[in-house]
Amino acid sequence: MAKILARLKGADFYRKIPNDLTEATLAGALISLIAALTIFLLLGMELNAFLTPETKQELVVDRSAHGELLRINFNISFPALSCEFATLDVSDALGTKRINLTKTVRKLPISDNLERAGHYIHDDRQLEIKYDDPADLNGTVALDEIDYSIPLTAALFKEALDKYPIVVINFYAPWCPWCQRLEPTWEVVTQEVHARYPESDGRIRFGKVDCVAEVQLCRDHHITGFPSIRVFRKGHDDITIHGVKDHESYRGDRTKESLMDFADNLAPSAGQPHHYIRGVTRVAKTAGCALSGFVLVKKVPGALHFLAKSPGHSFDYHAMNMSHVVNYLYFGNKPSPRRRKALEHLHPLGLTDDWADKLANQDFFSRNQKATFEHYMQVVLTTIQPAAHTKEASFDAYEYTVHSHTYTTDEIPVAKFTYDMSPIQLVVHQQSKAFYHFVTTLCAIIGGVFTVAGIIDGVLHQSFRLAKKVELGKHS
């Protein structure tokens, strides 16, 4: 047994030197203290690094689920686009077209200087408006001091409004096909209304204004679509409710029966400016509109189209201005404060003020009419996966680049927001270091510091010995 133990001692890598053969020095003690302090500092730093998850970025092909929808949030102000006709259409590269979105879109009337001028309104436009067959129309002769069968001039228009409690005016343009279809019906209805409510009654009159001949008159009443049938009570079309000025616009069918029913319902309300009449829509009397809300789209190239459009109306696109201010436009859900803090920490280059919304508070104005604005956006998906990775902890964030362009067109002026999803997804994930890596690093720190300290101690010791020999040689 003693022989076995003796042989086992021969495998000792760390042979011991007897204490009486070792020598302690002051320099060695100082180096030992410095080495110990260095080891403790490095061990603390390595422990902190081990406990802190490592952040890695990877570029992969977009792994969004098949059919997953992308949310686009927006709030855009158009100072020269009436809420009465403001429309949002969506199209994409797969041929999907959605016309006049209303469920998730709100309209707020605004003034020329972008201030709120009314309440949020609901779009209740009819998809189809009925007309009479001209061959079925029969009219009577109207007996009035003013000939309402011809368009009213600005002077006759004011005279009619001052004279009668209720005046219904058809603002039209001769080139408008919808106005041309309405013209024979309007003539017959005008004659019959005036015959049913003669001068002795004097409660209601129908008339028309040619907006090509009376441009300023139509502009003064914010006429942007033709035909626009407005109701004027006691000389004006303002109805002030809770401090907001509205006007009344007829939006029903354009048949003789519908218009006569409308007149019969309207006549008894003479002298009652706030009396509600079926078939009349109250619209804020302002020139502008702010559209806000969100849309859900497929993750393919597509576009949002903001324009003036309405069934049964024509527009003078040569006089239309689509200038706008983008209050905000961003993709996906807005991150919570906790997630934004994680983004600031994990994003490869951190976050800028406009990291998710490059168009926020940008204004796009043109002095020229017929101007179309187009914004081209390339959207990149960034997926954040924290160290404690669970399905709930992981979240997506979208950012985009944008290029804007304005040009003149002979077609319908629009504000077009084109988007294109990048096929590359940035994945930022945190990963804890392996424990064996931590242990290996600890060994490297301890061994390395002791080795370097030993080398320094040996060099200093030999230097001191050599210096002593030289000094003794001089004295001898």
C-alpha cells in the first residue's frame, strides 16, 4: 500500500517547496495584493456579464403567419377637402379593392387653419341614387315674380332667400352628367312645388344656381360636388347647434316622388330652423376634414387613397387641392412604455424620435390645383425576443422609410400612401451565457492573473538581486 501511495505522489503536478527554502519579499507582497484585487474586480465584471443576457441581431426571411394582417393607423388633415365627400379607398397588389371605408374611419370637420370645427360625423352615403325616366315626367306652369326655371344670379339668389322662409337650391354644373340627369326632374318638381305652395302660401321655393356662371357664390357656400342640393332657412343655410355651424344637404333619391315628399315634409317646418326633416343630412359648414382611424391590410404592396368621391356627384378636379398635414401614420400597434424601453435598449442603433413614424407632423402643400401627392413607404418588421422568451413577452415593431413626391395630373387628384413590406425581418433576441463558459472564464482570469503576477514578481526579484551584486562589486 505504501508503494502505491509513493507512486501516486509521483503524479503530483503541484510539488511543494519546503517553507524554509522560500523567501517572502515586500515587492512580492505588493504584487500579490494587486493581483488579488485584480482577480476580484475581473470576477465581479465577469459575473455581471454572465448575469446580463447577450443581445444578438439576425436577419431572416419574414416569418409572419400566412394571411396575417397589418394594421395601419393614421390621422391626416385636409384643409380643402370637405367631410361630405372625403373618401378612403384601399387597394393592394393581389387585386383587392375596398371602396369608401367607413367602419374604422372617423371624419372631423376642420377649418382652413386646421382647427376643429364640428363633431365627428358618420358617413351614411347611399350606394345608389334613383332617377326618373324623363319620358314619364309631366309638369305644370309656375307663376312667380322670379323665374325659377332659369338659373338664379347672385342678386336673385339673395332676393329669393330674403323673401321666403325656406328655399331649396340645386347647385349644379352644366358639364356634370349627374346634374344633366337631374335637370328634367328638378324642372318638373320646381313647377309642382310652386303650384302647390303659391305666393299666397309663400313658405317654400325651389331654385337652381349654375356654378360655372356663379363661381364665387358657390365658393362662398363651400360647394365642391355637383349637384349639391342645399336647404336655406330665413335667408341662410347655417344651423348652429352647440356652437357648431352646420348646413343641410339633401341626400335622398332624385326622383319626382322623393323630392315632392321632401318638399311636403319641409314646408311645415317653416320658421323652425332646427326641425329635423327626413332625407336631409346635416354636415359641418367647413372646407376641411381630418380623417383618422385604422385599416387592416394584407402584408403585400398596397396603397391608401384619400380623395373626393361620392355616388351621384361630379367634382371639378381642376379646382381641387389635396394639400394635407399628416398628424401621424404608423404601422402595427403602438408599443407600451415597457416595450418602448425594451426597444430603446435592444434596438441595434437605439431609437430616434421618428423611428416608427417618419411622416408625423409633416405638411404637404401645393399652390397648384390638380396636384396629386404620393408617399412611398418601405416597411421593415423588427421582432423583439427578451431573454425570458415567451409568446407573450415577444412583440413586433414596425418602422419605415418614406419618399414623397408631388405632381400635376389630369386625372382625379389624390393623396396616395403606397406601402411595401420588406421580405427581410430583423430579429433581436437576448441569450444567456452558458455556465461552462462562465467557469472557463473564471479559471482563465485566476490562472492568467497569477501567471502574469508571477512573471512580474520574478523579473523584479532578479532585477533587485542584480542591482545588489553590482552595488557590492563597487564597494569591494
